[in-house]
Amino acid sequence: MKVFILGSGLTALALAKALVNQNIFVDLVSSNKNHKINHSRTIGISKSNFNYFNKNIINIEKISWKLNKIEIYTDKNKNEKILNFENRNNQLFSIIKNHKLYEVLNKHLFKNKYFKKIKPKKKLIKLDKYNLIINTEYNNAFTKKYFSKKIEKTYNSSAYTTVINHKKISNQIAVQIFTKIGPLAFLPLSKNKTSIVYSIYNSKDVDRKKIIHLINQHNIKYKIKTIGKIENFELKSFNLRSYYHKNILAFGDLLHRIHPLAGQGFNMTVRDIELFINIIKNKIDLGLPLDSSVNYEFEKNFRHKNFIFSNSIDLVQEFFNFERKLNNNFLSKSVKIIGKNRFLNKLFTKVADKGINF
Ligand SMILES: Cc1cc2nc3c(=O)[nH]c(=O)nc-3n(C[C@H](O)[C@H](O)[C@H](O)COP(=O)(O)OP(=O)(O)OC[C@H]3O[C@@H](n4cnc5c(N)ncnc54)[C@H](O)[C@@H]3O)c2cc1C
């Protein structure tokens, strides 16, 4: 059995590793030669996905930092939490630097006998020798031909990311502040490093100086020593209308891209990988071929769930955006009341951990 993967992002590498772990041959090609890896980007992985990753993809224990609490504030009242998610004795989320995850995945893939990286356009690749073709790229011929129809939304916002170095503290609580200009997250990476993701509306005139000023304005717990390189990404969300064409399947952010405010984009992909691998395992166990029926089952089981999940993240974004426009804190007051309800708080925590698959 042989799978062909197009792409070199985290999705392509994590999926390739999950497949070779099942003794499936993977050939990977990336049409993007100049893919720069951002050193300021981090990924928060939920506890369930972290466990799945460790067991079925690769052990990421050593490159992760565990969080046991997430506090949500608005800038109307800095001392008053509107929501609080906690797992006192255990981890809620783990934070990992993107580039470390690339490194670990690449290192282990390249020494795996089931894996081969092919140079693009060296010779014409014969696609009919592959059972399945997985596409994770935005601009290749497959995407243009089969994966261009989507439900899309632009946020008129950009996410600014950096890492701050600060004095050592016990750093296991993530903080998200819904500020007047957008959500700002402090995501601990170690005792003396914290990653920042600031999604800013209408961010045309924002430069490094302004971001540093804003971080300092909202920071209440860190004694900052230095602030790293600041990178920015335009934000949009979309869901593909169709997940596959015959034996070609779209995957990762190409399938569904969401606003980063809840740190769920890659988490959705890890859940997709789990489902995809389960479908493949079942086929192999039953002696069935790996063909377009895998893609059919994947779409049938997951498209509606992914759509609902993406929309719920969008709803959270719209909710706080609406309050920002209203310029009052009526909505966050109601969130505070809802968040105090133990059942609802548990439910939110579960959805952030497992998506809507529990
Ligand atoms: C600011 C921010 C914070 C986030 N935080 C979280 C989080 O905490 N938790 C979480 O689960 N998700 C988070 N996400 C989402 C997560 O980063 C994505 O879901 C994930 O990185 C998508 O990986 P991918 O391989 O599918 O797509 P991509 O990384 O976009 O890659 C797709 C393809 O595009 C190519 N490519 C990518 N970047 C470039 C480039 N710069 N130049 C040229 N080609 C390129 C790659 O080669 C690849 O083949 C965040 C996203 C953003 C923007």
C-alpha cells in the first residue's frame, strides 16, 4: 500500500508519520521550495490530542510545556476573570514551538524505511501507483482543479506572534484577554518564555513598536527582559465544500481553516488524522482495498462535525467582536454567569479537548 502526500507543513509531516507507523509506504513531495519556518509560532495541543500524538504519531513529551489552567479576561476589567478552565492535577493543553515539531517529525521520518521524500519535477511522478493521494497545499494543480469551492470568511484582522523572554515564574496558566482591538493570548512555553498571539482588527498601521507597547500595556504578570521577532499572518476561515475527488483527499488547513483565538486549527487536524487512520486500519483488517471509499467515509463522518466546530469558533470570535463594537461589557457579564455553571464549564472544556466527538 502506498500513499502520496503533497506538502511540507505540519499536517503533511504528522499524517506521513501516522501512516508509516502503520507500515504504509509514503512518498512526499512539496512544490514549495521556499517554505520558511516561523520561529515565533506555537501550537497548543489539547490533552486528548497530545496523548494521541504521543501514542500514534510521535512522542512530543520532551518538546512540550504543560498548562493546567486557562483564564479569560476582557480589558474592561483586568482583574476580573470572565471564564476559567482548570484541571488542577493534570494538563489541559500543551504548548509546543512549531519549528521544534517540524524538526522532530522530519528527523524521524527521514530514517523510516517506509518514507521517501521526492524532489519536485525531477521526473514526472506516476500517480497511478498510489492507492491514495493526500493534498495539503493551497496552490498546486489539484487544489485549483478540485479544491477551490469553499465557504470562506475574511476577518479583516491579522495575528501577530512573538515569544517574550522574562524572569522565571511558575508558568502554567495561559491567559487570553479580549481587548478593544482583538484577542491577545499569553501562552507559556517554559518558566522564562511565553508565546504571544495577538489577533488585531484593522491592523494596517501596526508595527513592532505598537505591538510592544500593547503587550506591555496588557501584561500584568511577566517581568519582560526581551521580545523576539514579531511575525504576522492574515486571518481568514474557510471550509471546503468537497473533501475529495476520487482517490485525492484534501487535508489540514486546506480542508478547514479557523480563527486562532481558541487554538484549535491543528487540533482539528489531529482529530482528522485519528479518524483517517482508523478508517484505513479497518479496511486493512477486513482485507479491503485502500481506495476512494476511504475518502468517502472520511468525508461522510467528519465534514458536518468539522463544519459545526469551525462555526462555533467563529461564533466565539463574532461574539466578542460584537461586544467590542457595542462598547459595553454586557455580553461578557453573561459569559461569566454561564462559565460559573459547572456543567457548562465542563462541557466547554470537553469540546476544547475532544472537539465534538465525545
Ligand atoms: C497565529 C496562529 C496561531 C495558531 N495557534 C494554534 C494553536 O494553538 N493550536 C492549534 O491547534 N492550531 C493553531 N493554529 C493553527 C495551526 O497553526 C494550523 O492549523 C497548522 O499549522 C496548519 O498546518 P498545515 O500543514 O495544514 O498548513 P500550512 O502550515 O499552512 O501548510 C500548508 C502548505 O503550505 C505550505 N506553506 C506553509 N507556510 C508557508 C510559507 N510561509 N511559505 C510557503 N509555503 C508555505 C507548506 O509547504 C504546506 O505544504 C494557529 C494558527 C495561527 C495563524
